[in-house]
Amino acid sequence: MTSIAADPVDSVFVRACRGEPVEHTPVWFMRQAGRSLPEYRELRAEAGLSMLEACRRPDLVTEITLQPVRRHGVDAAVFYSDIVVPVAAAGVGVEIVAGTGPVVADPIRSTADLARIGRAEPADLSFVEEAVRMLIPQLEGTPLIGFAGAPFTLASYLIEGGPSKSHAKTKALMHSDPQLWHGLAERLAQITSTFLRVQIDAGASAVQLFDSWAGALSEADYRRFVLPHSAAVLQGIGPVVPRIHFGVGTAHLLTAMAEAGADVVGVDWRTPLDQAASLVADVVDLPVEGAPRLGARSRTVQGNLDPALLGAPWEVVDHEVRRVLAEGEAAPGHVFNLGHGVPPDADPVMLTRIVELVHKISVR
């Protein structure tokens, strides 16, 4: 007799994202697929491909996405890709340089530069659709999280030319040429929305919008220059799947980030989850043209073990996992995660032990 795979919609992860009762707290890790796993490093070495090339190979994407699910027993898989994949598909010259990150050959500094960025269409991302469709049957009911970079974070790479600690050029452009800024952010919101819709239409059960560098902004600048564009993405795709919104150093922005339309707000390690839960409670979505108007609603929180603790003794990790779980009980739903991505030198055994501990001690 052929077994029938579980429905991801009924998974503990999706139900927790929606604030529904669950039998235990679900757990997954940002950057769980990739660099910390020896089987990933071996596969990449055998393939001899760059990061972007690997992201365009559905067979490799499928295998890499599955690796941490097999090894750790996490409650969700996250699609193996990179936030610059869709902007590269839209014609931007970008490479992912080992040890550095995305590097843009010709940064955006003028209206003429903006004209070089095309519109990413689903056909430009057919390799993404193919990979997701290959993945779904092999996940056997484990939900797949699609993801994309938020307009601000993508714009920062495009304006700075690469990673930046200060984002000085980006901030200067925002204030000196608001028309160019909003034109760029609107173009990136379209590209991001297409990237997410392709993943959802192919079978992703949830999506996460990474605004990794939004914490560099004041709340006033975030609300003026960033929030409308992130809201256009999150609310534009609609509530068809849970939407997660995450940034680093965003304690002062959590309420505003919730207003963008997230169902789940990711919290980095700096803010206790019970405090975060109060900041995103009973928040009304920012009105967006064409999006349904919703009343005040609370959000699930995601996080937020400090990734640095993965190198600490197990007794320390055990204590901190328990603390995070206790603080997460203040929210209507909690998805356990790190407060940022898995570091490259993390011990995979530690991640597996964390999954086992979360499942054991969070049983309802």
C-alpha cells in the first residue's frame, strides 16, 4: 500500500505560524541549509559551481534543502537560494564572493542606473519553480519555507556595491533623492513579490521576508522610506500562506515591521521574546492599495537563541533554550529559531540536540 504524505498545511509549523494550538513548539534554523554541513561542502566541491550557479540547478537545490531536514529533524525546510537570485534574473550584474557576500559590478547611483534593472517575470525564475516542485514530494509533508530579500536590504547592496556596516550611501540617497529611492524600492518590491509568488505557486507552505539590515535605520526613516515597500510585498502576496518578517537589530522597529503585514515577526537575540510579543500585539496592518483591510491582530514570534551560543557548552545551551521557550509562551504562537543565521563553523551535532530538546520539553 502506498503511504500518503502528511499535509504541510496541518503541520505543527504552519499551525504555530497562524497562532493555532500545537502539540509542541516547532523549530527550524535560518541558514540551516548550507555552509555548516559537511555534506553540503562536499556536494559544492564536487559540483565545482559558484553559489549563484548552484542556486540555478534544481537538482542541487533539492538535495541541499533536504540535507538539514534529514540530519536535524527540523519542522520545516527552507528553500536553498540567495536573496540576490531574483535581481540577477532581472539583469543586475551581481556575484556572491566567498567571504564577502553579494558584490554589484555597477552600483545604482542615478535615475539612469535604475533603467538597467528589468522586471523579473516568472519565466525568468523557471529554475526556482522546478526546484520547488521537485522538493515537495521528497519532503513528505514537511513544510517548505520560501524566502526573499526585502526591498531595503536589496537596495543597500545595489547602492553600496556590496555589504556595508554603515549603509551611508543608501541613507544619503534616500534623503537626497527620494524620487529615485522610491523608484528603486518599487522596482525591487516587484522583483521580490514575483520571486515569492513563484515559490508559493509551486508549493511553498510559508515565506520569510529578510530585511537583514533594516536595523540600521531610525524608526522615522523606516516608516517613511521602507515600510510602504515591505508592506506592498507582504500584503501583495496575500494571506495564502503564513508570512514571516525578520531583521537584525530591529528592537525599535518590531511594531512597524508587524504593520507591514507579517503573520510572524522574527526577533533577533537582543530582544526577549516576551517583550517582542507585547510590541507586536494587536497591531493593525498598514493600509496598502488592493490589500484586504484587517483589524488589529496579534502575531506569532520567531526566535531567538543567540547563534554565538552554539559554540558554548551544552549546559549553557540547554539553559538558554529553556529560557527562550519560556519567553515565547507570552505570544499566541512561537516558532523556535536562532536570532540570526547558523554560523559557518557551527557544530551540526549541537543543532540536532537543540531540535531534540525543543521537541522534548515543549510538549503540550
